[in-house]
Amino acid sequence: MRDLPALLRSCHPEPALAVTAGVTALAAASGRALPGLVAVAAAVLTGQLTTGWHNDWLDAERDAAVGRTDKPVAAGAVSRSLVGRAALIAAVLCVPLSFLSGWRAALVHLAAVGCALAYNARLKATPFSAVPYALAFAAAPAFVTLGGSGASWPPAWLWVAGAALGVGAHFANVLGDLEDDAATGIAGLPHRLGRRASEVVSAFLMGLVGVLLVFGPSGPPRALAWILLALSALVLAAGAVAGRRPGSRALFRAVLVVAAVDVCLLLLSGASLR
């Protein structure tokens, strides 16, 4: 049990909880009953745990080489083998938990988890690093709507919003690691574009998500939606300014806050998801 705190830190808890909460909120907005919400949350959480632990298991030597004291495996707070076993257990649990939402939804969700693992294993060091994020986040709405009553595909605007959210989060997440990644040969799309361009891409895409969630649903936007959209813009601007410090993860944390605002926008647009 003494390894548990470090093991939990290795799963990348902030994005894991943010993604789980966001997809569960989407399920609630689509009218899913409590048992369905529990099934969605459990499947998404195990998928996120799989992804986070798999990432730290794969990157242990690279993280240690650049002195990543924020990574428990690299810092020696938890063994690499334990993190690897945790990733395997989470992956095994993710399969039946995904099928609780039906086979169509399960296949979509497991494909999304596969995209995340492909990113960890190889694609993050290539110009195609954003592709797994786009596919996995675009799949999240389909996992929800295919598992609900009526089993339908989500509207096009929600696919695009999911993809934009994923790619925007990818660019923001990488900004704090540009120097460490460069030292170990990681050269994904954000690394190739550079810090300034990546900041612009991330901010633009996250803003686009808000616009799609406000104007995508049928009917005129509510007043609260306008307020939330303005709030997102302010948070992104503050994160971009604070994130210019070397090694800062301020923009990524701003993206997480904006993602929470987007959850509220999703709840407002619930009727348009069915």
C-alpha cells in the first residue's frame, strides 16, 4: 500500500479524471440513466488508467535520463514493473466494462484506447502525433451515443468538437516538455512547429471547441452559453501568458479548466445529442 500514492501519480491523474468526467457528463447530457453513467465512467476511467500507466512504463528510461522528478517511476518512488502490471490489469478490465454499453460502443471505445497506446508506443515521436488524439477524442461522443437508447451516431459538429479538443489538448500538454523531449529524440508535430506556433494552435482549437458547442446544437444559444464561451476565452488567454515560462504547464491546466467549461456547455446542449 505504500506504493499506492506514487502509483496513482503515475496514471496522469489530472487528464484521466478530466476525460472521465467529461465523457460521463456527455452521457448524462444524452439522457443516460444512472447504471449507464456508471458503466461509461468505469470504462473510460480504466481506459485512461491504461493509457497513463502505459505511458510512464514505456518512458521510464527516457524520463530518468532527463531527470523528470515529477514522474514517480523515474524518481524511484514506484517500480516500473508495478506500473506495467497496473496498466495490464486496467486494460483487461477496460474490455468487459466497455461492453456494458453494447458491442458497437465498446468497439469504438477500445479503438480509442488503442489510438492512445499507439501514441505512447510510437506516434508521439512522429509528425502524426496529433492523429491519435483527434481520433480518440472524436470517438468519445460515439461511445456515448452508440451505447444509449436508439444507438445512433453523434451529430457531425460533436465529432469535430471532440477532435479539436483532443488535438488542442495534445499541443498544450507537450509545451511543458519540449526541451526534455528534444533531448531524448521525441519530435512530434508540436515539436516540429515550435512553441509559439503550438500555443496558437492549441488556443485556436480550444476556442473552436467552445464555438462548436455553442452554435452546433439546434436553436439559438442560451445566454449562459455566451457567458461560458467568454470565460473560456479569458482562461485560455491567461494560460497562454503564464505558459510562456520555460517548463510551465499553465496552458495545459488552462485547457483542463476550459474542458470543464465545455462540460457545462455539453449539459446545456443535451437535447441535441440524442
